[in-house]
Amino acid sequence: MEKQMSMSALSDELAQVRTKKKEFLAQIERIVPWKEWLVLIQPCYYKGERGNKPYPLETMLRLYLLQNLYDLSDEATAAEAIDSRAFSDFCGVDSSNQVPDGDTIGRFRNLLVKNGLQEKLFAQVVAALMKRGMILKKGTIVDSTIISAPSSTKNKEKKRDPDAHQVRKGNTWHFGYKAHIGADKDSGLVHTIAVTAANVHDVSQTASLLTGEEESVYGDSGYLGAQKREDAIVRNKSGRKIKYKINRRPSQIKKLSGSGQYDAKKAEHAKSSVRAKVEHVFDVVKKQLRFRKTRYRGLEKQRAKCNMMFALADLPLADRPCLTALSRMLSRINEQGDPCFSRLLLFREMPLVNCAVLP
């Protein structure tokens, strides 16, 4: 009896211990717009008119978020929800009977993909951030990253993923997809996503990443000549000409004279200091959320996965205290409409932007 009581006391004590996983899940619990997401998914979810009663929609959504947050397979998600106390508390389940199996989780994920709900969830996050003044769309940073795909042919078709492609980056060959993003130049939060095969050139996707409201566009040397393409957006919706501030290649700078190189390097550094904010989002997606390699086949599933991952990356980044303070400052600037005052404040607050990275 005493042993049983001591085990119960130990279980209660362990449940109260705060760990990094519990703190992170508590943050996700607080910042995810649960009500809006459930309303969006509900019309497409199973009605339970025939067969067994479906699992609660909120439980399925929470399991799906855990799967993306920790890069788990369907079976591993179900197992972790049973084994991990933090996961079961997050999902609100008390027994293994309340946790669906891996096949059910996979069917729910495919249901979201079939109805294009990941794209709608991402759009809802962007709309909420715009309402809070964290995405102003006055300038866009364009960039891309490679998402590796399995190159194995050990499948039913004995072929690699037909939608993926290989590309050479530096001296290394990569097989997979490429996620192209457009991020706000002030906050670094992503507002537009395009997913292609890895061999598609960055500059070809520039127009699809712009909102049409920009005053300036930043990008690395892979986007040189973007403003000269046939599909280029040269003027914004207000009729003003968009400034394309693209980094030049180092070989172009070396051809200049001594004083010319100094001025050119100074100008390139100014562009890079703005463009570097987009790397914060990639850091969250690839390092914290561990989305470096996809486990699914097909472009449609990659597009859905990337929309979900960048939505989950935007939410914690926007929750940083320094970025919240920056959004308030930008809202005041936008209301006053003073460009000189705007540039002065942005220069003074630049360190705040750079600290908007998850630990």
C-alpha cells in the first residue's frame, strides 16, 4: 500500500515538473488559433453517419500538429501520444483507447491535403499577423531552401518520386524539392510560399512570391535579373516602381576599382543585413522543427507540408517579445506615414529584429 502511494506521489510530482517540451507545447497551446482552425476544418471532417463514431476533431488536429512539430511518422505519433505524458496532456487523452492508430492519423492528414486545408490554415495565420501589424507587405525578402526527398527505389513502382528532381548546389548533388518563400522585410515572417522540384531556378518564382504592394524586394544573387523577366512585377498596386535590391555576385565586385569595391561592399552589406532576417524562419523549420527531409511523395503533399511548417514557424516567431514590440512600433509608423521617421526608428530598432529567433 505504501509502495503504491509512493508511486502515485512520484507520478504527480513528475507531472508538475516543467521541461522544455512542456514549455514549448504550452506556448503552442497559447498561440495556435484553435477556434478558427477547427471551424475551417469542420465542414470537411467525417460526419460519422456510417460506421464507427469518428474521433473528436480537436484530438485529430492536435495529433497532426504534434506530428509536424516533432517530424514524426503516423505510427510514431500514435505511440508518442500514449508513451509521453506531455503529448497526452497536450492532446487531452487519458487512455490509449482515446488515441487513434497510425492509419487513422494518415487518413486525416490525407483529408487535409485533398481539401487544400493546409494552404487555408497558412493563409489564416498570415491574415491574423497582418491584422496585428506584424506583416505590412511594404517590402519582401525572397529566398528558397532545398527539402531533400528519399532517393530509394524500394517501392511498388521501383522508381524514385517522379515530381522530385536532382540539383547541384556547390559540389553536392541534392534530390528533392525546393520551398520558395516571400517574407516581410521588417519582421521576417513568411507571407507567401511556392513549392517546386529542386531543379527549378529561384528567379523563375519571384513574381509568385510578391503581393503587389511592395516598395522594395530583397534577394541573393540567384534572383539577379528578376525585374527584367516577362512575368516580373515592376510596379505595385499604387503605381509606384518597385525597387529590386538584389545582391551582386562577388565576381562582379572584384572587377571594380579599389574605391568602387569599398562602396559596392558597403551597399551589399546593407542589402544582406535586411535579407538575413529570412534565415531565421529557415532556422526554425529546419533545426527546431527538423524538417530537412520529406517522407511523402508527390508535389501536392509537399506543398501542403510546407504550408503547415511555415505556419507553425510564423506563430512562435511572432510571439517573441521583441517582435511584438516591433509590430507596435511599425503600426505607429504606418499611421503617421512619415518615411524619415520610419527609417530612423527602424535603424534604431534593428537589433530587436535580429533577436526574433527561437532558442
